[in-house]
Amino acid sequence: MSLVDHLGELRTRIFRCILAVVAGSVVGFYFAKPVRDFLLEPLPGGVAQVLGPGDAFAIQLRISVVIGIILAMPVLLYQVWAFVAPGLTPSERRTVRPWIPLALLFFAMGVAIARFVLPFAVTFLLSFTDEKLVANMAAQPYFDFVTTLFLAFGVLMEFPILLFGLSRVGILSSARLRAARRYVILGIAVLSAVATPGTDLVSPLVLGVTMYILFEITLQVIRRTGR
């Protein structure tokens, strides 16, 4: 394919991804209220206040879009695979294909971990409030924090797929990853600190430890494949 054909296919794939997210967001809008209430549970009394007339609607839309992204993830992963697969050899396609469903599993695992971490992160951050700094939580910043946390955990959990894919095309090897382990640990620590919103210690710690465990597992998988 020519460069123009590749760009045309990329545009088509992106358009299909957008349609999938929009369709998922429509479904998400219906379930946004119970999801909102579920996410409010870690707060004192399970309530938060809105400060503007449009805040509640904006929060509803934001939750709907996040749900839409989660629901559309199988379509998003397939579109990425369909765009990349023609550039791989038949052997590489057979090797990488089983990892596509795993990418969905990793994303779901990231979201689940984020939900597990959320109460501890909120408790830690609110522990610094007192009678002078009252914890009257504003809804908009809280849901900005929550949705960013969920997406960050979900996306960063995909990095084992990236490592494995790079190993299959000869860019990385298990020996190179072992030699760079200290730099990988540093990179994971930086990513965990930057990607997680807020200033709590729990979120980046849990994310970093999980990413490192996945790195070691992926390293062993790459080694067993002879790379």
C-alpha cells in the first residue's frame, strides 16, 4: 500500500473507533447515575456538591464517555490489530494474535485495581482535613480525579502487550530487557507518579508494583519464546 492508502486506512480505523466510543457512551449514559453513586461511596456520606449549574450534566457526560471507552475497548483493540497485522509476517501474526484478548483483560484489570485503590487514596488525601480545612468535596474535581485514575490504570496495564510486540519484531529481547531492568524500574516509578492524579502515596505505589510484576512475567514469556 502507498502512503496515501495507509493514511486512508488509518482514517477509517480511527473513525470506527470513534463510532464505537460514541455507541458505548450512549449505553454508558443510561448507567451513568448508578456508576456515579458507586464511585461516590468512598467519600464521607457518599455525597459531593456541585458548584455550577452545568456541573452535574458534565459529570454525567464524563462518566458516560469513560464507560463508552471501556465498552468499546474490544473494538478499539481489534482496529489497532487490523491496522498493524498486515505489516507482520504470518508467524508474527500467529504469535501476537492471542495477546489481543489479553490486552482487554489487562485493561479490565487496571480498572479493577483503580477501583480497589480509590478508597485508600481518598482516605489518605482526606486525612489532612480538619475543622479549618473542611472536607466538603466538590463533585467536578473529584470525578476528574476518579476518571483520570481509572483510565491511567487501564492504559498503563497494556504495556506488557507493547513489550511483547516489540520483541516479536526484533526491537527488544529478553537479554536487553534484563540488562535494562534498573532503568525499567525507574521508568515505571516515574510513569506511576506522573499518570496517577492526586498526591497520595497509595495509587502510584500499587500501580508501580503491579506494572513491575507484569514486566517480570512478560520478560519470562519473551525468554521462553526464544527472543
